[in-house]
Amino acid sequence: MIRSLLHVGMTVPDLEVGRAFYDLFGLETRSAGDDLVFRCEGRAQDQLRLIEGPRKKLSYVSLGTNADGMRAIIGNLERAGVPLVASPFKFGDGIWFQDPHGDWVNVQIAEPAPSLLPNPPEINAPGNYRRSGRACDVSSLGKKARPRRLGHLIKFTPDVDRSVGFYCQLLGMKVSDRAHDILAFLRGGAGGDHHMLAFAKSSHTGLHHLSFEVSDIDEIELGAQTLLRAGYKDGFGLGRHVGGSNYFHYIRDPWNSLAEYFWDIDVIPEDDSAWVPMNVGPEQITAVWAQTPPPPEFVQNFEERD
């Protein structure tokens, strides 16, 4: 039923600090009432909304479905006794409700807007050497990354199994891979990226990271190195994950959540009968390779408990 990730709302204590980080990250900013809204270049869709408040907090996640999916979701929520409420914010189409741990969820009838950026270039492969006879173009060095879309997020949860049950049974999402009761990756019911939402175990809820797709592995590092040179803290990377297979580099945002650049993620079709989810230890799903091991704080929840 859930088909897409539309955008994420986050409360922060200083909008201008957030603007500086996400501008340099490569997003485009505009004001929306009292809030700041960020989009990816060439995509007419909000991807992140920053709301000013006393402390940093993941405020809500907005997900997309179609008309049939909306009817099914509303029916499932009613049968499960989950109340639908008016938007708890000063905006918001669609339906609003809370998940088992009190986090706000917004569902809209909407499809992701297409990207108007050029298609990413092909990569070198055996027998397909696109740079044969000419040098690599390094003219892009020093430029900011150009994120194409918000691809996924990972949320902390005190109970991974309960969260998975809610989002799969009531919202129609599917488990792609998991690490026992520590970590679970969920995709949309109609197929697509290996995960649009994942849950990581913690003492309480919060944001682990937001992840934005870029065009190639060079752009991952162009973006990461731009932020590191500006004094932002390294998170983890460069590397390649096992769950999803994507290349990654994480940078700490000003409030110690992570912002990830990614590229080349696994895609699972709607007819997914051949896909067998992994269920392994967390150390076996983190990375095929990485420049360094993940630091101890990589799995730490920096959001304050309510």
C-alpha cells in the first residue's frame, strides 16, 4: 500500500544553522510560513521540512500511496483502533496518525515527482570502457553535490519487531533484510528501492539518518569532503553496505543525526517471489567494505527522550 517516501519533518532549535548545513549538503531552500523547506535540484517535491522548536526531534514522516492504498490503510487503522487526527502541525494534507511508539505518520495520495536532472552516467564495466583514449574529467572537483532525491531514512525504535509489525501489517510495507531484533529494512508494497524506511533498536525513538541519492561514487565524496572541509563531523564512510548494496558516506548534522549520500542501491520488483530476506547479525549487514570501521557512536541515539 505504501508506495513512496515523500518527505520528512524535523524540529530543530535554530533554523539558520539547519539552512547552512543543508545548503552546503546540496539542497535548495525556501521559506514556508515559519518553517524552512528543502528540495533537490530538478525535483518539484519537498524532501525535508525544518520546524523551529526547543530541541532537535524527528517530527514526522510523510509517505505516499494511491487511492486504493489509502482506502486499505484507513480500513486497517480503524480495525486496529489507531485514531486518525487533524494535522498536529500548521500544514498537512492526507491523513495523520501515530505509530506504536508515538511518532507521527502522514500518508498522502501522491506519487514522487520525477527528477529533471540528466540521467547519471554509466559506470565502467568489463568490455565497456567509456573513457578509452581520453582522460577522466576532474573539472567537477570542488563543486557541491547535487542530491537527486530523498531515498530513505532510518528511525530508532525501542521495539523493532513491533514497529515492523505495524508498518507491514497496517501500511503494507515489506521486509527486505534484517538483523534479528536490532535492525530491519522495509520497502514499499509495490517494490522499488531495497528500503525506504528502516528501524534500529534503541532505548527510545529518534532519527538515525536521512539518505539522499546522488549520481555516482565521485559525487558521494565531493559532497562529503565539502562538508568536512567546512568543519562538519565525519560519520562513517566511504564504504559499501551489505543491506541494499549501496555506496555511502555519512556526515553528522549540527544536532548529531546523520545525513547520508548514497548511490547504486538494490531494487526489488513488485513481483518479489525470488527475493529471500537476510536475517543476520548487525556486524554482517553493515558494510561489504569501508575506509574505517563504524565508530562506536554510529549506532547512538542523540535525540533526547520525551
